[in-house]
Amino acid sequence: MHDIRFIRENPAAFDAALSRRGLAGMSAEVLRIDSARRLAIKAAEDGQAHLNGLSKQAGAAKAAGANEAFETLREDIATRKGLIAEQEAHAKQLDLDMKDLLSTIPNLPLDEVPDGPDESGNVEIRRWGTPRPLDFKPLEHFDIPAAKAGLDFPTAAKLSGSRFVVLRGAVARVHRALAQFMLDLHTTEHGLAETWAPVLVKEEAMFGTNQLPKFAEDSYQTTNGWWLIPTSEVTLTNSVAGEILEAAVLPMRLTAHTQCFRSEAGSAGKDTTGMLRQHQFEKVEMVTICAPETALAEHERMTKCAEAVLERLGLPYRTIVLCTGDMGFGSQKTHDLEVWLPGQNTYREISSVSTCGQFQARRMNARYRPAGGRPDFVATLNGSGLAVGRCLIAVLENGQEADGSVTLPAALVPYLQGNTRITAAGALA
């Protein structure tokens, strides 16, 4: 959510920033509603002040026995009460109109974010690792013999439909080991506090992290009004909604491993083969809640935490900064990590790390109290650390051998009772 005072004082700068995201002239409508709202509030306040004066006159007239004057004043008071109620209702409606409009306007990109219409404008900032040279044609994850028995798409389709998978045996074990490895790394070395939270949330929580109202079609809602989380960003970030935190508790660095649910309504026809894009998946999420002046440093730190997972697993990746046309609705700046997938002969997104500034905090009314200062909105950041299913794909494809087996990363061996590979028959060995 945007600060209306900033828009009043800097309409040209507001419009210029939004124009970088392909939106033009938004300040005019915002300020029109704001002006009408302020006039309605003033009219109601002026009317109430006049009403207070009339009430005093009516009291004096009654005390003096001036019954005719008293009755005239009483009728006038009743009429003015009705007008004030109408003005207050009008102001309240305009306030709702303002919030509805502001809730649909994306965050302003930082000056350093590159301009661009879509993903073609993204800028690579670094790479790590070199794709392993293979003397055979690499397969995609679902065709690798070692993985075939453990990726059961027909049963998942029978149970739930398309874009679901049943994991079995060694593949399921590796999937679980990846999540445990990520949590252990983040909690023991990166200083994140492990959290377990619900996957069903209220509408207010989805609004707070800007999934609603704009992206309702991409999420699932139950018949009794709960929403299934698309990521634990929703629960971790909203854990401070409505609170005023003491500065001493910041930064709060949180992580959680959860099931996530996305309808993928906005990505019909994309990545329908295999388990790259699923309706139900697991992710280890990272969230930071901090003072605004430290947010950019936290963004770099969080990106390094995500990168460390890939480096420990020996998976080549590249880090890119998203351009204005490709960044998410609530983001000021986003780094995407793309892991190398030899089966596709390309890099694919495995983590997105964003700083949102105070944008989400205004929606949640999440504040902190600076030392000696008045309460101010916190800054929030979120990022995948990592998407477990996509990491499994990367492990399978990068570890595949010519004989159909898969060599597993050394970092996972302690989680797999010393096993180092999946045989071509699909067994841990």
C-alpha cells in the first residue's frame, strides 16, 4: 500500500516511478478521491461544530422558557444531524474507494532496478559453478531411469488431476532430505528462526502480503472463507500484523517449510510436463522484518542465504535482477536465482528474493518504535530458500549418469543414511 502523503506531495515522482512499470497517470485519480474525501470530512466536522453551537442555543432557550425558539432549534438540529450522517457516510465510502484503488497499484521500483518490458530486460549480475560436461544426451527429470519409479504422475492425475505428482521411494527420500538440509542450513548458519505455521489463513493475511485482491484467481479459497497459502511468506510476514515492535527485536529473520498451493490460473499452458509447475508443492521460505534503512543490506544477505543452498549442493546457478516489467506486484527490487537444468539446456528460476520496503507493512499496519522516535512502518522482505520440488529436479538432472543412475550431492549424504546415489532401478545405494 502506498503512503497517500507521499502521493500528495510528489505526484509527478509517483507517476514517473509507476510509468516504469507501464502504468500512466495514476496520481490524478488517487488525488481526486483524496480531495473529495477530505472535503467530505471537513464538511462533517464543520457541520458538527455548528451543531454543537445549536445545541447550546437550544439548551439556553429551553432554560429561558423560550419554547418556540427551542422547537425551531430542535428541528434544525435534527435536520443537521441527518446531513452530518450523510457527509460522514460519504467520507467513509470515499475512504474505502481510496483503499480499494491503492490496493491495486503496485509498489514503486527502486531507482537502481533496470527498465524493461518483460523478462527480456532482466540483467544477470553473477554466476556460480560450471555446468558439468556430459558425454551423453541429458534427459529431463521425468525421463531419467533412476527417477521414473519415484515420479508417479498417473496416480496423481487419478487422485487430483493435472499438475500434481506422487513421490515414491528414493525420490521421496531425497525430496525430504532437501527440505531438512535447507532448514538446517538456514537455522544453524544463517541465523533464521524456524517457524511452523498454518497453511490456511484469513483473507486479511492474504491482503497483507498483496495476494489479494489482485491475484485471487491464482490462489485457492475454501468454502468457509479460509485461503490456502501460496507461500509461507503470507504467514511469516503477517505474524507481526497490527503490532508495534520494539526496535531491539529487529531484524526478525524467519524460515518455514510448508506445503504451498497455487492454482496457476495466470500461467495456463506453461511447463505442463513434469513437476516444474505444480498446484501443490513444498518450499522453504525466508522472511525478514527490519527497519527500513537496513532493508537493502538485508536483501543482499537473504540472496546470499539462498545462493548458499545451491552452492552446498553443487548446483550451477546465475543471479539476475528483475527489470521493472518482470518484478512482482509488491516488490521494490527482486533477485531471481536460476539453476542450471541440463535436461532443458537452460537456467530456470528456483528462488525469488524481494525487498518490499514498507509497502506490505502499510497493508498489515505493522510498525516498530525507533529509539526516541514515533512508531513507523517496518520493512519486509521475502525469498525462497528454496523451492524444494524444483531443487529436486535440479539434483536429478545435474546428477544424472550415462547408465541412468543419479549421483547425489555430498551435502545430502548425512540425511540419506550414507547413500550417495539412486540406481537406474530407482533404489538408494
